[in-house]
Amino acid sequence: MRKPFIAGNWKMNTTLSEARELTQDLVEHMASVELCDLAVCVPFVYLFAVGEIVKGTKIVLGAQNLHWEEKGAFTGEVSAAMLKDFGTDLVIIGHSERRHIMGESDEMIGKKLRRALDAGLRPILCLGELLEEREAGTTEEVLRRQLEEDFKNIKGEDMASVTIAYEPVWAIGTGRTATPGQAAEAHEFIRHLLAGMYNSAIAQDTRIQYGGSVKPENAYDLFKEEEIDGFLVGGASLSAEDFSKIVEEALRARDL
Ligand code: PEP
């Protein structure tokens, strides 16, 4: 069985003192959680402070981006080695806000994925369709393109370190969640693609999170779908109480 994996994505939120307080609260709320992997993906500037608090707890430290080059003249960018220096274990790559607001291409995302893995970081690779793509019936075409291009230089042996997050762009931060059926269908299609790109064992073992307005109120129904192995949670991860309720509901859905 794929172990559930729920990660928070704080995006560009919190002050330093809020980041510390939220992390302390999360550590307290999560102390008794055993059967689920947990992570927080925080702004670069808070990695050190949050890392100090989560050290030795169940909560894994993640970043939200990295640059694909090892080092050099890339003003304002952060390398994989710098993230490792701060004790970062995970990194989100290809979030829709980076694809669609910051203009990241599949080629850039593929290079970031390769760099993260080479540096020993575990990536959460996000993909998903825009509303107009879903309405035009091209969701599968978009997922296929993203997956094939982003994973072009990723080998089967790398996949044990990779999590995929299916995040329909129309559901992110909008309060509009994919139905459990829509999410499961997309996850199943991603798994079918992985089987073709690698093999069926890798497709079965790769964890696929759902992301897009996950809240305590919808976590149970979503997690009833076996295809959903976890969540990437944005807005609701800014409240330790909501985040821990999401974890509770997800585990309840699986009788864990
Ligand atoms: C996200 O940040 O990846 C996300 C899914 O955000 P939200 O939960 O706020 O929709």
C-alpha cells in the first residue's frame, strides 16, 4: 500500500513570527500521527527557522522551488545545494503558479526535476489542466504532454523519490474542488501513463497527491478514492487546526 502523504504549501504567506508559531502548532497537532507522511513547504527565507522547529519530528521540511543550474550567475535564484544546506528534504516543482504566472516551461521544469534528484532532494512535481482545457476536453492531452516532457530525463530508478501532485488549475485557491471522481479519473490516467513510460510496478508505487481547495470538509470524500495517495494543501495549510483535521479525515477515510 502507498503510505498517505500530506504536504502543506504556504506559498508567499506568513511573517517570520507567524511561520514559527504555525510550525510549533503543527508539531503539537501532529505529534500522534503515525500512518501518514507529513511535510511543510515554506518560503526560502523561513527554511532555517522552520527547519529548527521540525528537526526530530514527523514533519519534513520542503521548499517551493529551486533553480536548475548547480551554481553561477543567476541573481535572485536558489540552488539545490543551498536547499540541502538548510536541511531541506523536499521541493515542489512545476506548481501551476510557477507555470502560469512565472512562465515556467516544461523544459525548465524537467531540468529542475533532474537537478533536485541529482542533489538528493525529493520532488513533488505538480501538473494539471486549466479550466479552458478541461472544458475543451483536452485534460488528458495536457497531462500527457506535461508528464512526458517533465520526465524526459528521469529514469525508473529515480521514481522512488518522486511524488506527483495532480492539481487542476481551476481548483487551486478558488474554493472549487474537483469531485472525488474527477480527481480519481485523472490519477488513474497519470498512473496509466507512468506504466507506459516506466512499468506497472513503478506506476503502482508512485504516490499521487491531489491538490486544489482541499479543506477539512472535503478531505474525507476525496480520500475515499483509493487513487488519491495524499494531498498538497495550500490555503488550509496556514491553519494548524485545519491541516490536522484534513490529516484526520484522510486517515479516517482509510480506516487508519
Ligand atoms: C496549492 O498551493 O498547491 C493548492 C492546491 O492551493 P489551495 O489548497 O489553496 O487550492
